[in-house]
Amino acid sequence: MTETTQTQTTPDGAFAPYKPRSAEYRAAADLLGGLRQDLFHDAFAYRPLLPAGGESPPGGRVRRYMAWRRHALVVAAGLVAMFVALTRDGGGTATLSGLLALGPVLLTLSRPVGAFWASLVATTFAAALAPGWSVGPWPPGSLVSHLVVVTVVAIRTRPRTAAWMWVLTAVYGFFTDGFFGGNRFNTNTQPVLVVSAIALLSVTVWHIRLNAEQKVTAQQSETAHERSRRTLLEERTTIARELHDVVAHHMSVVAIQAEAAPYRVENPPPELEKAFATIRENAVAALTELRRVLGVVRAEDYEAPDAPQPTLADLDGLLTNVRGAGLTVEKAVTGAVRELPQGVELSAYRIVQEALSNTLRHAPGASARVEIGYVLGGLGLRIVNGPAPRVLLEKSTHGAGHGITGMRERVSMLNGEMTAGETDDGGYEVAVFLPVARAEDAV
């Protein structure tokens, strides 16, 4: 295996071996790149500070006014800096010094990074206009203005920008002291650096905490979404397992009847025997595929039920068990009772079962009523419970809240309709309609 050597072209056109950059060089390049991106690239780009709640804050007049409170605070801080400049800077240049102190602060509302550079320039002019350099490179008004500017810009940008602003502030202060030959005991650069470091450090900690809270909130939202999605899949898997038994029963009946049908006819023609044999083969093949599907959706701890899937005929036994658990429940049936498709009967039974289970969990001691209505176009269900007695409220054990999800999935599977919500008296009501096609319409 041969080793290849990377080359680079020299100014005279010759090739020289390529030398990889050191880690120190790459770190310095990254730092300079960060400085260029944070404080030089599009420094005066228009980035307005929006009111709280977006461009059109919702609410009444007072709430809309309160949405501009951040702008009002910045303007008030700028006026304070202007007042300091007017009172501390004497002479005819006081007004100009006040405007130089106010301008950069107001600029933070629209061009935050540009406001930092404007503050350094304004500070230079204010210091040149001041009567002597005895106050150091930071006149009183410019000192307050610059501290406000770096704080607002740090809030509106990110922690790395705050660090760069502090470094450039230090460079500006020490350079100005040395260039103008100021007395180091008479300079105010050190106090500016200390106060700005405290302000920027506080803003940085706030940024870090805010980012951490946003990440936690995002993770919680994602976890809740995944939990809801997993619950939905579990409910659908449970429904699929139960309906497998229903479909398998019907396919078994088809296979048996197809096998026995030729023996019920004397001297059946060969075409009829062949047709029934084909029906039986298809039914057996469908049963085989159903078993494979069940193997896919079956949980590891799933055990096939010994008894057939329940129907509305088994509802009295369910109500007896619920009464034994302490729930007072009554049943009312309206309309002509008739046999419905087994899938509809199973779904109706499970909906009533889940609704009563929710009553036991969330409203212990309350009474419940189950209403079943056989109508022309399908089956109506209404399960309503009253409010839990006040003395028993503390015993309520809040479940995972998956019952409503399962009920909605069963109703949606049958193209039905469902409503669920609290009643006026503090109870809870579940109303369901499951459509059932007439026999002549289903053919």
C-alpha cells in the first residue's frame, strides 16, 4: 500500500508538500470567524425588536400597550443616559453629548449590533467634546449609554456576542488611555469593565437558563407526542387482535359451509363442487393469512382468549361486575333489540366497558347510566355519570387517560360519531353512534 502526499501550489507555480494546520491555528481561525460573524457580518442589518406576542399582539388596548413595555424600558434607559450627559457635561456641548448618549441606545431597537459600534464612536466624540480628559475615555453620559447598549445587545443576540463586546470594550478603553496618554489612576476603564462584565455575565446566565428551559419544554412535548402515538398504536393493536377472532370465526364458518354444501345437494354438478372447493380453499388461505397478521400484532405476553369475544348480550354480566366494584349503574334499552354485526357488538361492549372503567377511576362513588338505542340506521350509546361525592374526591386515581383514545379508534373504525365531555352538573358523558347498514344495502 503506497502512501500519498498532499501538495499545494506555490506562487511560482511549483508544488510543495501540504502541511496541515495546527490545532492552535484552527482555534484562532474559529475565534476570528466567530468575531466576524457576530459583530462584522451585516452589523447594521435591520432587526427590529418586536412587541411581546408578535407584530399584532392579541388582547385589549391595555394588553396591546403592555406588549411594548420592552421598548419603553429601552427608551427610558436612553433618556437616563441623556440626562446624565446633560447634567454632568457642562458647556455648550452638553446638548450634543446628550444626543450622542441617547442615539446608540435607541438604535438597539432596530440594529442591535450596529448600536454597539455606534456607541464606541459616540463615546469617542463625547470624550473629545468633554472639557478635558480628566474623566477618562468614558464621559458620564457615554458610560451609562454604553452599559445600556451592551446589555440590550447581549439580550437580543447570544452569549458569544456578549463576550466579544466585552473584549472590544476593553481594547477600546486601554487603547484610548494609552493613545491620549491619560493617567492610569485617573482612568475609568476598569470600573466600566467590571460593571459591564457583571451585566453581561448576568445576561449570559439568563440566556443559558432560557435555552435549557426551551430544550426541556421541547423534550417534554416530544415525549408527550411519542407517548400519545405509542398509546394510539397500542389501542389499534388491541382492536386488531380482537377483530382477528371475529373475522376468523366468520371465515371458519364459510370454510365449513363450503365443504358441507355439496353433500346437501343430490348429484351436484361438477361445476358446483368445483366452486365450493374454491370457496373453501380461499377461506382456509384467508385464515392462514389472518394467523400471520395476528403474529405480527401480538404482544410478547399476549394469550389467546379461551372464550369468544363479548357482545352486547354479555353486558349484564359486565354491569354486575361493575356494581360489585362499588359503582351504582343502571341500564336502559330503547328500540327493537336485534342482532348486529359481531364487530359492532364487540366495539359497543368495549366502549361501555371503558366508559364505566373511567367512571370508577375518576369519579368513585358516583352513579352511572348506560343507555342503548337500537335505531333504523345503527346503534346509539350514551354512558353518563354524575359528579363524584366531595368526600371521595381524594380517592380518585387518575389513570393514563387512554380510554377515550381507544373509544375514538373503535368509533372511527366503524365510521361512527362520538362526543365526550363534562356535563353541566360536573359529571361526564360519552355519546356514540355506530352506523349499521341494512342487509339489502350490504349486498
